[in-house]
Amino acid sequence: MTRPLRLFGAAACAIALAACQHTAPRNPMATWVPSDNHDTRRAQVIVLHYTEQDSVEQSLRTLRTRNRGGPVSAHYLVGEDGRIYQLVSDEHRAWHAGAGSWGTIHELNSASIGIEIDNDGVEPFSDAQVAAVIALLEDLTTRHRIPKTAVIGHSDLAPGRKIDPGPLFPWKRLHDAGFGIWPDADAPLPPPEFDPIDALRLVGYAVDRPEAAIHSYRMRFRGDNARTLDSEDLRILYALSRRASPVASGQATATD
């Protein structure tokens, strides 16, 4: 075989393999009669994490291989310099959330896009990094029609089990850019019958372990590690429960 023919044959094989890899699997027992009435997996929530590792390179290895806890992945990784890496297609399920819930959603890997942020959990997040996260959120919520309020932390869906992205993450800055939820500065005090644990549930937190839910809430909305509520928390929770995310309250659907 001449060299041009060999090259042509190799190219043809590569194209054929690529086509096979991108074609949806078909059951050989059935006759293929395609319908256009279908869609790919639709994410309803975006989950933010920190890597708790020393570098982007280390995190890329972790997110692409097995570690001591088994294989783990995320759709995106944002470096300290603001560079964005994609590891898993938006339409595919990445293994980033684990056990937990947010509102009525109980299998977050199937219903979310995961964004890992290169941060050790001790140092502040860089300006370039936060700007990149905001730009990525704008892209994802627009393309996938995800409610902009449906941006949460890993600690929000797994109280008592996860603490990332931690109390140093600038949630107020994200809200000022249009993402997540945040209380109004002039929110009124709640009425005497107000139940703060029920408010946590309305916001989206699992409240079977109230102290863990309070800790996750405090990291996000007060920027600390407290596990008890004060009068300011009552005001904040009253405001948040009145404007809870449609995903957390079960009002959002895959066709929203």
C-alpha cells in the first residue's frame, strides 16, 4: 500500500471511531426507529467546591484518576490565575457531589454541574479566580437555562459531611453579579412565630441534623464556623426563606 493510501486509511478509521464514540448506543435487539422527542441530561443546579490541594496540576490528576476514596471528577476546574479547565461534558454526569440533597433534589450528581476551584481552604480566593467563576456561571446558566439562584456550595448539599467552598468564599460578590441568593440589607425582623429550622428547610438545607445545617448556613451567609443562631440569623433566614430558590422549593423542572 502506498503512503497516501495508508494515510487515507488511517484517517478514515479515525473518523469512523470518532463517529462511533459520539453516537448514542443502540440496542441490537431492537429496530432503530429514531424520534426527535428527547433531550440530553439537564442540569438544574451548579455546585461550587474547593480542591483543598496544592496546585492545579495536582487537582487535575485527582480529577482524572483514582485516589484513596475512589474516582472523583468535576465538570470544570478554575485555577488561581483564572484559567478554566473542562474535564467532563456538561451533558454527562460527573462524580463531584456525593451523598446529599438540596431542596427536593436528592441525587445531585445527576442534576448538577460541578465547578472545582483551586484553593486550599485556608487562603483567600484570588480576584482572577472569582471573576472566572462568575464568567463561567454566566455562560452555564444562560446556555442550560439553569436558574441563577441555583448556585450552591458543596457544604450546602452535604451539611456535616462537606465544608467547601468554605467560609472564605465571597458569596456576596457572586450575588452582586447575579448568582445565588443573599438577604436584603434592610430585611425586617421575623414575626414571633418564625421557625428558623423550617426556614433552613425552605432555603434548601436538609435539617435532619439541625446543627450541621446551621454550620453550613453560617459558613455561606455569615462567613464563620458557628453552629448556633443569633438574632441576625433570624433576620437573614426570614429574608432568605421568603425568596427561596425555585429549585430548593421544588418549583423548577427540567423544562423550565
